[in-house]
Amino acid sequence: MKTMKYNTVVVGAGPGGYPCAIRLGQLGVNTLCIEKKSWGGVCLNVGCIPSKALITAGKRMEEIRSADAMGITVGEPSIDMVKLQEWKQGIVSKLTGGVAHLLKANNVDTLVGSATFTGPKSLEVETDDGPVKVECENLVIATGSRPIQIPGFDYADARVCDSTKALDLSEVPGRVVVIGGGYIGLELGQMLRKVGSEVTVVEMADDIMPGFDADVVKLLNRKLKKSGIKVHTNTAAKGWEEADDGAIVKVEGPKGAVEIPADVILVTVGRRPNSEGLDATGVEIGPHGQVVVDTQLKTNVPGVYAIGDVAEGLMLAHKASHDGEIAAEVIAGHSAHNDAKTVPAVVFTDPEIATAGMMEHEAKAEGYDVKVGKMPFSALGRALTTNATDGFFKVVLDAEDDRVLGVAICGPHASDLISECALAVEMDAEAMDIGLTIHPHPTLGEGVMEAAKAAIGQAIHVVNR
């Protein structure tokens, strides 16, 4: 059997693995990146990118339906799901091809195959050309995560979808039951509603989006109701059975047992780390199945690192990329640490949600006396000119020194607006650092400035409380 030897081997080429390998290549480290199936991992192939492509298509349809408010008259839009899938796949192919090109351009060797760990720094990789042994001085585990499966709902069944299967639908399902009212379920559920499906959401917790700001959840609930999406909270999915006209999903909630008809059942109850099969490496696995790491992404085994979803922390693509670059710096001998104060979160629901730092309830739970400033999108001229006014900006300050503890944005383009807020949290900015920064007009970004000033009673375009 052929044996390949490298200074560093990165197992997994997702949003954590491939940036790690590229940075290693830039730093002159002899590196091999192993990927089981698709360059870019879940994010580029069956996660972030394809889902946002479909969500954008749904949003376009809704914009067309409401265009008459601007004096633009068009007929009821229709959607060709096959053509939409072809467009989506074109985007994915372009990006995954770009990853392979970047790895090569940065002198990183690549290998496609299924890796089995045989020791802390040795693997056996099953490739199309047969098995290959790989040995290294440093190992980076970047094996990612996968959707959680719940009893009674087998993803092997044609009617039951995880997020991956839901992104490949070739026709619009008539009735969809979404099990799980978190960000994945609501993103995909709203997208399907916009293209014509009847959607019902089943959530075990007291409300949708557990852990999010109460004002955000209130606004999102209002939007779901307005769009015709039914929501069952405090409700557990018990199973399903085939009927004459599709499936019947059996749930149990405050009103007892309820049966909900469905053509497609979408299960989105979270993700679990792909940490099985790591016994041979000797790394410590935490209580939630993630590999235990320090601020340099080092495990308990010298020379072995873990990054992204498989490592401790939030399961977010941008967190994985940050992990990967830090691990690369450490392996190359640099004094790098993951000391980020915040990992911003973005939810591509309608309206979009984005947070950086602590939300109001989190800051209070940490014992802070807080000041809060809010600015509605409806008071922004630019929001009015785009006919998208649902939502608000909320800036949370430490009342002791007016330092920005966190920001929550719920509204159009929240995903694009949150980066300024993340910087404010990272640099310990005070409210007036934002308030005295001239923001261009007319823009949505002015809302961040106004909310920061509102928190200290100096807003101009909203009544100060």
C-alpha cells in the first residue's frame, strides 16, 4: 500500500478545513487536504450557499407579488423548480471549483477518499484507486457535522427530508410539516411557503427560535402568521404514517394528540458533530460529542488539532473558518489564539435576523445593568424606498460606561449590517464611537447609528425614551 508523508494533514475540506489548508500553504507548510466527497463541505454543497440561493428565489417571488405598491403591475409569478435547481447547482459548482483551484494555487496537495484514523497521526484513505496510507507530524480534524435524526422519522424514506434533501426538491410540495422551529426549519419553511407550499411548524419549546431576543421572536411570529404558516409550540412529533392522500404526521401538544397531513416532512432539530471514529487519535470528546480544544485549537494529544463543527463551540461556517486559520498559524509556529469576543450569528428568515455580542436578556443574565436603544426600519428613508420596513435595530450597552455589549438586528439586509456591530463589540466601542461615525444617507446602516444614540438619549429620528 502506498504511503504518503506530510508535515500537516487536514481531514475535511469544508469552511474550516479548506481555509486551514490554504493558510498552511501560504505559510510554507507541506500540507495534504483530504475530502471524502465534495470540496467546500456541507456549507458550499448542501448548506449555506444552496439554501441562500433558494431563499433568494422565494424572496424574489414575494417582491414581485408586492410590486404593484410601486405602480409595477405583473401577473402572478410561477416557479420552475427544475430550472431553479440547475441555477443553484451552477453556483455551487462555481464555488467548489474555486476551492479546488485555491488549494492548488497555494501548493496544497489534495486527496479524495474516505479516511479512517489508525493512530494520532496516521490514516488510511480509501480512494477510487485503492487504499492509501497517510502519515503526518500534525493532524487537523475538520470532519464537520450532520443533521440529527429523531425516532420515527427515517431520512431514508422518500417523504422525510433533512436539510440536504430539502434543498434538492424538483417540485413544490403541496403540504410541508417542519419539525423544529429553529433557524434552519424557519429559513426553509418560509422559502417553501413563498413558492407555494402550505407549511406547518412543530416546535417542542415554548416558542420558535429558542434563545433569541424576545422582540425578534415576536416580530418573526407575526410574519409567520401573516404569511399563513401555522406554528405549534410545546408540541412533540411522535411519528407518521402513510395515508390515501400523502402522509399523516402525529404530534402531541397542549391540546393533546393532533394529526397533520403532509406531502413532505422536513426534520430540522439540529446537527451533531462527526466525531465518531476518532478513538485511534486519542482526542478527548466532550459531553456534546465535540472534540475538546483550547484557544489554539489544540486537543489533548500533542500535534492534533480540531476545528469547526467537530470542535467545541458554535456550529457556524464563519467560526469554522476562523478556527482553521488560527490552527494553521499555530502549526506554522506563530503565537495565535482564538480570543474573539463574539461570533456573529445570521438567520436568513423573513425578516432576516443578525446578532453580535450579547442580546438584551443574555446581558441581564450576566448581571449587567443595561441601556437599550431601538430604531425601527420604518423610520429609515431608505427602508421606505425599498418597500421593506418590517424590523428594528437594538443596541445593548453597559449602563456603567456605555460600552456596546451587543446588537440585534431584525429586518432587511440584517446579514449585511451586522459586521459593523461585530467590530464594535470586538473593539469595546462605546455608543458614541458609533454615534459620532458619520453614516451615509440614505442607507439602512444609519439604523445602527440611530439605535446606538437612542440608547443614550441622543437619537434624532426616533423619540428618545
